[in-house]
Amino acid sequence: MAQRVVVTLFDDIDGGEAAETVVFGLDGRSYEIDLNQANAEKLRAALAPYLRAGRKQSSRTGKAFTHTDLSPDPAAVRAWARSNRFDVPPRGRIPKRVYEAFAEAN
């Protein structure tokens, strides 16, 4: 059996049929709005002076995490710290002084 799915966009401003979905951002948040051709042109015209004066940001979404140095295995650091009488929590963050002492010893 065949099935046909039709998606109809409605203009979020006037309720008529929309021609496109416009994506834009403000104050660190992204928005989508379905607009007909006339309303899409009005939005672009209204934003044009701000777009000309503004600076483009990179198109990355979210924050990228880059790890620049290779940290030793936390399990190995905990084992070494316990055998050298350092007070180390069984879970969670290992204090920086423990990592420094481990690096000096190895």
C-alpha cells in the first residue's frame, strides 16, 4: 500500500499558506518562523540594517571542547595517590595538586 504525505506550511504571522521557513537568531537563541514570500521579505528588510552593521559569528552550533594536553588516566592517578598517602575522593574531581605530584613522580 502506498502512502502520500503532504506537509503544508502556514504563515505564522497571517495564517495564510507559507512559502518558506526562515531561521534567525537573537541574544544567543535560534528561532524558526514559517512565512509567505511577502512576510519573509518584510523580515529580511527589517533586519537588513542590523545585518549590515553586525559581525558574522562562526556557524558552529554549541560549544566545541578541545582537549589540548593528554591527562593521565584518573584511575591510575587515584591508585598512585592512595599508595603515596594522598587524600583523594573515590569519585569526582581529583585535586590539581595530586595531578602535579603524580606528574613530578612519573
